[in-house]
Amino acid sequence: RVERQLPDTIMISLNERQPLFLFQNAKILQPIDAEGFLLPSEASEQYMHLTILIGTQKPEDIQQAYDISQSHPDLIGQARAFIRISDRRWDIELKNGIRIQLPAEDHNLALARLMKMNKDDNVLNKDIRVIDLRLPNKAAFRPTPRANLTIDRPNFGEKKGDRI
């Protein structure tokens, strides 16, 4: 903003854009602010601590991701990326590799359920690849390939008496 103050003064006010996320476009990471404005990519190095945002540049989506991060700061401190899926819902990828699939609506309720499960059973530190919270009142867990090998499953092809 530029103002002229008579007789001989010009006042210039600048509002520096504050990046909220690192926007990933292809393989390029660029700081992005709340309005979806991309900051120069040469500034990216100083913002590598920010969570990555993938799949959207719309201000309302950025605000929604920011709101999620503010309502669950303990979880979001572990987040590596917010991923917009089909322009309607979010996945959150944690730094430990777990992907949390959120519902299109009531994502804060789903995350509150997850935080309760984590408090009770420490699920965020288990050998899990995906936590699916898209269905209300249900959570599905997909183990990592390594954990999948250790799961004891019944063999339904065996006949009675074949097992010793």
C-alpha cells in the first residue's frame, strides 16, 4: 500500500506473505500461503520444516488443511504431507510412513477417534501402513508388508484332521 502524505512524504506498507505449506507440483516444492499464492521457489530451502500440500492450490482447501492442523497439533507435528483426494477429502501421510485416510466430512471427529485409539493402544507407533477412517464409527488398519508376514491366518483349505 502506498500513501502520499503531503507535503513531501510517501508511506509504503508491505505485508509479507506467510507460507503455510510447501506445495508439491510434480517434483517441485514451493511455499504456498493461505490464499493459494505460490512464493518464489528459491525461498523453499528455508521452509523445508513445513508440511507438504499435494493435490490442491485452492484457498478454501488450504484453509481446511490448516484448520485440521490447528485442531490436532499433536498429530500434525508428525505429518509429512496433506494429500487432497478427488477434490473432496484428505489423506495425511505421517513421517513414519503411515497414511491416514480421512472421510470427506467430519474429519475432526475421525481424527479425535484416532487420537483416542492412539492414547489407548499407541496405534501410530505400530507396524501399520494405512489407517482408514472414512467410515463413521469404524477404522480399518492395513499392516506393512513386514507385519503382514507375521500375521497368523487360518488355512481354510485344510480338512479336519489334516492339521497336527
